Amino acid sequence: MGLWRRVLSSLPHAQCADADESASPSPAATSNKLATSFTNGAVVLWDLAKEGGSRVEQLKYEHDRAVNRVVFGGQTGNWLMSGGQDGQMKLWVRPLAP
């Protein structure tokens, strides 16, 4: 089972339109954070440095249709933007680590 299949199977209500992993959700990443987007409107922020248990840091259902892109930005990667087929762009500012 590929990475995206494992990710999708761990999320409630997540689905991918195509079994081909090259057509799977669009990822974005910083040094220890990964964001993924899904056809059901979900955006998931992962903490890759977290040990044990779920590495899901945030799960947001803010789009009404598929999310096509997620990107990190800012000088420190502290904001995340998503764009979906619902015609909306969402911007989240993540607090900087102490």
C-alpha cells in the first residue's frame, strides 16, 4: 500500500478520486511539517517530528469541494494556504515554535 493510501485510510471521510498515486492529493512541506489536501475538502497538517501515536496536528474541513493545492509560505513557513475547486483560497497562520 502506497503512502497516500495509508494516509487516506487513517482519516475519517477522506477519499481520493484516483488510485494512481501520481494523481493523489497535493502535498506541501517544511522541515518537520507536511500538509496534504483531499478531494473531500479536507486539509491535514502533519507533525513529522512527533513520536508515537497519530502525527496529525490539525484536520480542517474548510472547503466545500476538492482541495487542489496546499503551500507553506512566509520566511519561516508559518502560514499555510489552500486552494480548492470551490473557488476559495484559505490562509492559516501557524504560531511559531518557541
